[in-house]
Amino acid sequence: MIRNAEHFSALLADVRRFVRTECAPVEQEVDQSDQIPELLVERMRQMGLFGHSIPEEYGGAGLSSEELSLVNIEVSQVATAFRARFGGNTGIASESLVVDGTPQQKEKYLPLLASGKVTGCFALTEAEAGSDATAQKTLAVREGDDYVITGTKCYITNAPLADLFTVFARTDTQARGAAGITAFLIERGTAGLSTPAAYRKMGQHGSPVGEVVLDRCRVPASAVIGGVTGQGFRTAMKALNKQRINLAGLCIGPAIRLVDEMIRRASSRRQFGQPIGDFQLVQQMIAESNVEVHAARALLLETARKRDDGHDVTMEASMCKLFASEMCGRVADRAVQVFGGGGYIADNVAERFYRDVRLFRLYEGTSQIHLLNIAKRTMALAAHDA
């Protein structure tokens, strides 16, 4: 749903100009230094990028799912680290608050997240709780008016620099599966919470990822998101369903960029006395990539519009994430092939994106988990209609 076409077109144009004129020129610098210049982060704050999906009453832009999808396609046509810097706030790190936070929690934290004064992160994953997110080992024990939380989260985007942590912990050890998991809001500086140095990663340099260690971390009962225990897993799934739509857009942007880069390379690189773009097998790789980009974009926008209309798009969100992430991986592989030996050399655009986009098939649910979820829901729907 595009609420105001003229206003949104202007916003999208500003975003496009920013990523192409201010972010793209420093892609290689960010990849090598593993850090985004603070002046660029401040520009993100000034442009309101941290608050795109946060409701307007809390200082955000309140973008619809369709609008946010189109923005995500734009911002991800440069190195993925740029969007990751503000994307948590406008996605998974704020969504738990948006959907289930108490009025007091929303009033306290959402304006800070929307402005970018505070960076949030979503601390769900553990060493033994990845695809099986219900296998939480982190424990939160009630002591008087407080909870004491102990455990370790891993692979958490923005953990090393986050100011606000959405932490999931088991509050009921007798409950099985999703039951008994509670979501907490914990501020940096709270005794017992620490974040070790960021991991060294294959790609997405400039986007710090690390652990969140909770060693008898004491928080008041008011830190429970929504004020209700045992609802944390439902909260997480609500946030992840929206994030999977967001992530599909973040997969389409790099694929668009790589198609453009393949075309430039195929036009300028000459072999056997002619541009390699004259060879039909090179043309095939470009054509297949372009078709898949358009298919992913169409699926994403259809799903986003359905969500805006109030439909349950749990299965479609999985389809979007699965198809777009796998598509992006195929396009990145073809880009390296079109670039030839140059595509394997560090600092080449194809090589960098090849490393960056590999993560898309792992987080927010692996491709295999999404296939299982889609199959279960497809068969359940067939049984219901029978």
C-alpha cells in the first residue's frame, strides 16, 4: 500500500541519491576497515533512516510493508553493511516493541530507536537454539520484583554496538517448546550484560555481529515486553514474519546491482575480438538473472500488499525469504562467472557481493527450515479445504 504516492516518491528518491552518492563511493573502504564512518551514520540519522517502520506517533515514518519493501530494494543496492547499521532499528530490533510493547515501553524506547540515538538488537539465537529457536537455554529467574537472567546469545547483529537488547529467555522451566519463553528489554550498562569483541566474518564487513553474555543480569519486572511472561516466542515470530519480508527486499537489491555490473562487464570485456556480451552463454546468465530478479520483486510486492490489507502472510513471507535469498545467491554466482578471474579477486564488486549475500540463506530461518514450514502450511491448507 502506497499511502501518498507523491510523498513516497520523494522519499525514495532521497534514499536512492544517498546510497548512490554517499554510500557507494566508500563501499571498498568499509569492507576493508570493517567499519562505517561515523559521519555517514549521522547522515542516516538526519535522513530518518533508523525509523522507517516505526509508527509516526513515536517519531518514525510509519511506512507500510509495500513502502518498506521498495525502500529496502533501494538501500541494498550498495554494500549490505550500510542497511544493517540502521536496519535493526527499522526492523527486527523495534518490531517486538511495536507489536507487543506496553504503552510505557513504546513511549520510552521507540522515539530513541526512530531517531537513531539508540541502536537496538534482537538477541534470540543461541548455540543450541538456531533453527530450533524454542530450545532456549538462557534462564530468567524471578527474585522479588526482579528477574535474574543468565545465558549467552550468539550471532547477534549489532550486538557489539547496541544500546538496547531484546533478549529472549525461559521463565518457566516446566513448560515445553515455545511456552515459557519471555522477551525482555535490557539497556547496555545493566550489570551482568556484556558483549565480547565482534566476530571475524566471511562478508558483510562493517556490520558487527557478536555474542551477548548475561551473567546474573538483574532487570525489573517492567522490562518484560508487554508486561506478560510466556509470550516471548509469539512476539519473536511476529517480528520475524515482518523481517522475512524485509529480508526479501534486501536480497533483491544486491541482485539488481549485480545484473547491472554484469551488463557493464559484458559490454567492456573483450575476448576473441568482441565483447563477451556477444556470446550467447554470457547472455543466458544475464537473462536468467534478470528474470529471477523480476520474479522475486513481484512475489515480494504481492505479499507486502496482502500484509498491508491485513491478511495472514506467514507462508508467503517464508516463500519470499526463501525464493529471494536463493535467487540472490544464484545471481551472485553468475556475476563471478561473468567477471571471470577478476570476479575471484578481492575488492572486485562481484567478489564482495558474493561474500556478503551468502548470509541471506542462513539467517531469519535457513532455506531448509523455510522449505519445511512452507510444506507444512501447504498441506495443512489442503487438508482444511478438503
